Amino acid sequence: MSLRVAFTSRRLASRAMLRSMATAVPVNRQKLKIGLIPADGIGQEVIPAARAAIEALGSEIPKPEFVDLAAGFELFSASGEALPEETVQALKDCDCALFGAVSSPVNKVAGYSSPIVALRKRLDLYANVRPVISVAANPEDKPDIDLVVVRENTECLYVKQETMSIGEHGKEARATRLITERASHRIGKMAFEIALGRPRKQVTVIHKSNVLSVTDGLFRDTVRAVPRVVGDGRYDSVKIEEQIVDSAVYRLFREPQIYDVMVAPNLYGDIISDAAAALVGSLGLVPSVNAGDNFVMGEPVHGSAPDIAGRGIANPLASIRSAALMLRHLGYAAAADKMDKAVDQVIREGQVLTPDLGGKSKTTEVLDAVLKRL
């Protein structure tokens, strides 16, 4: 499987500009307390890899102190609790965190609710920031793909208010979709801040207000109004575009270069960012952070992958990149650059890759290759 590629000092610059509103953690502190929540499936294989990469940074960051925490469907199956209160409280005492993956069942399970969705709400991690950047054979080339999906993390259909009733023609299922001006404004502001630091300075608002004129209409109008509400001309240099969500997905595959920063409600952002991962080869390459004003939690975009869990072939690169993105968000840009560069060298060389990228290497072999370059 051939990989699209492109990484240079420009790419480092693009990553460094992902967000100027970094979560406030003193860069000169003596230690960095990091919560680790492997959760389900391959999360238990890739989060230890991310930890090893962080430890390899040495003096690039404050001495890391790791706190192992429990959550997930496997925990729920064993204990009846998917997100223990002690996990939430422990995270409040951490500087940041890494979350692996969760195996949420497709059928309703009484008493179960996704712990990652709950954590985003409990810690007010209102933004899921997912950069999608390709890696090139020639490190001096400009990236073929260089975009960021900014997904609102707390509302939309993910408020999980569903009902079932019996109507004239049988069962009728209904779901509440919540879009608020407050949430739309702050996710829009984050998108503008990210765009402000990127070379193209463009925000594309993703919506379906031609059909959902009330909910998506509010999201669209609120995000477009951010420059006016903030005032002072701060975002005068940022170009505002908008795209109907179905057309956006089509154009994402046909002409991804038209996008810079895409901002979307929860459901659309979830779908678009996963689709964008196909442009760079695999979900196993794409990182993300769940960010709020006071906390950040890295999370690889891929799921728990039960089909390969325990086989030692999970791709650890998205989790390592998520750790780098987390550190960048906290202000440790040099350390993040070092991690990203090591990952990109491994991808560019193409000698040590997991099966999702057409290789035959094990998780530990890919990790070792990254560590050698660190």
C-alpha cells in the first residue's frame, strides 16, 4: 500500500500553529502528571507505546509522572461501571491525559454509557482537534494533505437523549439534537484561533442548514459571527467559507487541498475526521486531542479494533502522535516536534510498518523504530 507523503519544516510549523490558546500549564514546572486510560481493545497496546515515547524525551519535558486509570466497556462488563468516579477525580489532579479506545456496543446495553463521551462532558473538553497531515518521500516538499478538523465535543446528538414509543405503525425512535449558541461560539473561536496561526488562514463551517435550518442554522450563524462578536479586528485576516456536509465529504475526497480548518458540530466532525484519515493511509496514523480551557487529553482517532486486539499488530503511531499533540497543546513544542519527526521518519522509510499500512511489523517493532529516532 503506497502512502501519501510530505513533511518538512513547514509541516512542523503547521503543527506548531495548531492552537495558540494552549491549556495553561507552566512550562518550567518540575514534573508533568499524566493520566493514562488505555480502556479497551488495542488501547491497552498503544497507550503503553505512547508512554514509552514520552519517557524517551528525557529533559525535553518535565519529569513525567504517570497515573494508571480505569475506564471502558471491559471494565463495565466486569464491574457494572464504565467510568469510575475515582478516575474522574484523579484526572482533575493531573496536568493532562491520554485515552486509548473504547468498545461501545452497537446494541443498547442497560446501564452502559460511553466513558469517553462522559469524560468530555465532565472535564468540559469541548473541542476535539484532529490534524490530518500527510508525509512525503521528500522532506522538503509541501504536504499534499494539511488540514485540521475542529469538532464540537459536547452537544449535537451525542447528548444521548433518546426515546422509544409505539405509534400507529409500530415503534418510533426519537433523539434530541442540542445545539447552543455558547458551545457553537467557543468551538468557532477555537477554529479561528487555529486558523490564525496557519499559513492559509481559512475556516470552513460545515453544516446542513439547508435542511436543519434551526439547529444547523444556529451553529452556522454563530460560528460566522465569531469575528464580529470578538471584535478588535482579531480575525480580519481569516477567510470564512462554508460547506454543506454531504458536499464537504465529496470534496474532501476529490479536492482535499481546498480545506484548511474545518469546524463542525459533533456528529459531522466525527464522520469527516474519520473519512479524512483515509487520505493519509490509515486511522492508525491520525491523532487528536480533546481540549478545554483547563485540560487536554490526547486520544488516537482509531477505535478499539477488537478484530486485532491482543495480536500485537496495532499501529502505535496515532497514539504517539496524540501524545505529541497533547504536549504541543501544553506548550512543549520542541518535544512535540521531536516526536513527530521520529514518527514521520519511520513512515517515510517504510521499512517498519504495521499491517494497516501494508507492512508486517509488530506494535513493539514500530515503537522501537520510533524510539531509535528519538
